Amino acid sequence: MSNWKIRIGGLALMVLGAFLFVWSVKYIQAEWPQIFVGLLSVFSTAMGFALLIMPLDLHEDGPTPD
């Protein structure tokens, strides 16, 4: 998978997390579904941020020193 696809996937996960957070706070009235969707929004935002800042070019610098 190329670098830009991973970065776009991370950005999409962050946008999905923000949408889920707004949806859980604004439209869900029951307690447990609101908690579940809120936790899912935090998880997807965190995974998206991790994909955005993940170093991808570690092995392209050259051979590893022995």
C-alpha cells in the first residue's frame, strides 16, 4: 500500500471519528448506545491520528548497521 493511501485512510478515520462524536452527542438519547458510539469515535480518531503520524520510510534509508 502506498504512503498516500495510508495517510488518506488516517484522515478518513479522523473525519469518521468526528462525525460519530457529533452524532452521539447530538442525536442519540439512550445512555448505552451513546457511550458505545462515543468510544467508537475516540477509537477511530486515535487510529486515524496514528496512521497520519506513523513513520513509513524507515527501511528506505539504507542497510541496517550490524
